[in-house]
Amino acid sequence: MAAYFIVNLDIRDAERFGAYRERVAPLVEKHGGRYLVRGGELHPVEGDLGLKRLVVLEFPSLDAARGFYDSPEYAPLLRLRQESAASDIVLVEGWTPPA
């Protein structure tokens, strides 16, 4: 069953966040992840979720997603992200249709 990181970012230091963005993509891929949404323009339809910049990552499983987030390679990047942007993150289990 696929798993998704849903990330709402409020970038506070664009230069430092740029360094994070460049370094994180290969690590996401190494853990089997891929970007589905990466900061495109938001078009609210109903309500106000308070979204600033939305990123959606897909991983093949919850274990793969956790493996990425908890990996020693991600730890310094996690610190860099937290220092350069405020974020809200949720990990969501997806649905895989029957074959």
C-alpha cells in the first residue's frame, strides 16, 4: 500500500531552503519516493487550509516513507529544512486498487 507525505511549507530563508531542495530529491528517489506535487500554484476552492507551498511525495509503502524520514542521511537535511522553513507534515496511507 502506497504512503504519501503531505507537506505544507512556509519558506523563511529561500537561499538555505534552495540548498535543501537540491539535496533532498536524490534521497527521496533512493528510498523509492517520487514527487507528485512540488510547490505549484494553489487555487483554493473551499475553506482555508492555510496552505503556503504544498509538496506531495509518494512512497511505495509506509515502511519506505518512514525509512526515508528516519534515515541518517536525511537527518542533516531535516535540520536544514526546519531552520529554513516552517512546515506541517502528515504521513497518509494510500489505497492500492485490487489487481
